[in-house]
Amino acid sequence: MVSVKNKTINGKNYLYAEHSFRLPDGKVKKISKLIQKQDDKDNEEVKQYFLKRQIEYHQKYALRNYKIDSIFTEEQLKKLETIKIEYKKILKKFTKKQIKDILDRFTINFTYESNALEGNSLTLKDVTFILSENIVPKDKDLREVYETRNTREAHELLFNNKIKITEKDMIKVHSILVKDTGVQIGFKKIPNYLLMRNLKTTPPEKVEFEINELIKWYNQHKNDFHPLRLATEFHARFERIHPFEDGNGRTGRVLLNAILLEKNYPPLIIRKTSRVAYFSSLEAFDKGHKDKLERFLLEKLKNTFKNFFNIYVKYL
């Protein structure tokens, strides 16, 4: 929100447009720009000036507070902060109807891709009919249909920032995603295995302890790790535990986006065309090589913003 203040300097009156915003640490920054008349606060030049300055402040914050390395380089950190502020600008610019439309479109794309990663055979057209028209295509596996409908319900919580990294919310998200599919609700009672990864998952009797250790780790680092790095490591650790009988991948990807959204970054989509690279990156993480998954999810976040949110804006 831009306000206008009248300031007297050396006996002369000047008009300034002022804009305040909050940094990740909660501190409020105020920036101002000299204008000629009241209405100038709404012109495009002033808006772009405030947007640029806000991005600069967030970039400086990121460079001061997050580790810079070969993956999260200075350039990449600046890019991520630009994306964060532009995503926020998009949501502020849209009407409620437009926001609903773009989030519905995101849910359809995310649901199709996330389910396809796990072998769901529904096409994007099928998913669109189910979620947009409530029409179930003929001769489709009902479990796959339920998986699709359930993701919409989970995303309603996600985009209302009602998913937190707690044991209760993990179980809640999972119970929504597997509703009516015959999958046991709650932590697994028998051992399970990781798809395309040569690693033993956490045994059932240790799941609750390991999940709570993961939550402790998350709370310890949520303010000193870059949010994407935090989400990346959380996701890999969660998938390594594999706490549920089934639906771990779909639950883990919703939780990953919940971390990003809580920190004001846009959500990301992992497409089925990246399936091999995705599982290979998770396997590399299991072997102590975090860089591959960090690079992978960094590109997915940038690509999702560029090829989904930015494209949507262009066609308004």
C-alpha cells in the first residue's frame, strides 16, 4: 500500500509517496519517492521504483543471512528473492476470482504431475474434467479418481496456509490424500520400500521418533537456512523415513510447498518427465550428496514460476 506524505524541508513543501514492507526477520522497512502531485503515487514509474527497491532490500537480506555456495550463489539468491517479490505482486494485483482461477489451474497441473510420478494413469484432460467439472471419465480406476479429488482438498488447506510442519498436520494431509483409497491412515504398521531408491526406510516402531526428530531439525533451522534449502532437505529426510503405508511422495510434495508458501515463495511442480531425475536426486541425497537435489528443486521452482505463473499473467 502506497501512501502520500507532505514534508516541509527548508521552508518548502514536498510530496513523497511512501511504501512500507516487512523483511523475513519481521523488521519493517519504509521507502519513499518524491512526486509532483497526489495521483503520481499510482503511476507505473512509481510502482516500478518501489518494486525494485523492495527486491533490493530482500536480496540484501538474503545475502547477509543465507549461506552462499556453488548452488545458492549470489546470483541465484538474488533471482529467488526477485521471484518471491514478483509472486507476491501477482497475487496482490489479481482479483479474488483471478486468484481462484490461477490456484485452481495450479492444483490441476500439480495433481496430474504429482500423481503421475507415482504411476497414476489419468491424463491431464481426465484430471481437468474431475476437478473442474466434477465429471468422472468412463472406465477409470476409482482409486486414481479419489487420489485426484483428494489433492484439491489438500490444496485448499495449502493455499490458505493451514498446513504447518507438525506431526498432526502431516497425518492430516496424508489422511486427506488417501481418503477412500483403502490406504491405512496414520503411521505405517509394517515396513515399506522406496521406489527407485536402494535404501531401507525407517522401521514402523521408530517412525514417530524419527518424524519428531525431523520436526525438531526443521524448527531449529527454519530461520537460518534459505527456505528452498530448508524445504529440499526436509523433503528428502521425510521421504527417507517414508512414514506412511502409501502416499508418502504425494504427502511429501505438498509439505515441501507448504514450507515455501509459509516463507512467501511460490510453490513448485515436479513434472512426470523429470521422474527419473527426481528419484535419482533423492537417491543421491541418501548417499550424502545434497547438491543434486538442491539443483533439481532450484530449477523446478524457477521453471514453475516462469512457465506457469508468469505465463498466466501474460494472457490476462
